[in-house]
Amino acid sequence: MPDKNTQQQTQVDLVNPDFGVDDGRWQWDVQMNIVRATRKAFDVFGLDYRAEGYSMRQLLQAIHADDRAHVEAQITAMTLKKLHDTIIQYRIIQPDNSIRLARTYGKAIVNEEGVLTHLAGMTEDVTGKAS
């Protein structure tokens, strides 16, 4: 099992925009309610890149109203440890009112005591791609 410093470094590298890859990676600090992500991940949501991140509520507001309850249910299941990982597909309303289809892969990260600390994963724009 990696020590705490190694685990924390892995979490930081997951969304470090200087890491060299921008593939839609993101990480939600559950306690602080801050989602940090790569530029590409925020772009899928129609949001400008912000190193300080966004709240989960801000991201959920971009999700189509008909899909939001399903996404929230998946997040809740992960925070209650009923799911360790998930793949969900949903629509996102862009600032210009166009719609993108997104697919998110998420995984729960727990600390040494088994307490959920983060959800992490990748979101990609799959608009126009065969599922």
C-alpha cells in the first residue's frame, strides 16, 4: 500500500495541467467540495479553465435537467460507498444552448481509514461518436 505522500502525489498528478496530457481528467475533493480538472474536462462542460476549480453544484448545473437526477444518484451512491466506480453518460447544455453528450468514468478514492476523500476520473465529449 502506498504511503500517504505517494497517494497524495498521485492525486495531484491526476489533474496537474502541466503533467503533459490533457485527456479530460478530474478530481473532486469531497470534503472541500472542489472539482479540479484539466482544461479539456472543463471544456466539455462549457466552462473556462480555473486552477482553483469549481464546486460540484456548478458542474451539475450544466447537466441537462432530464439527466441530472441520474448523475446525482450515481454520485450519491459513490459517496455512500455503494459504488466503487461508475461509467455514466449524460447531456450537457453549453453556454450557447447547444448540447454535448458526455461520458464520465469515475472512481472512489479512500484514505487509510477507508473514508472517502475524493472521486476521480475522466470525462470525454462523445457527441457524434458511436456508443
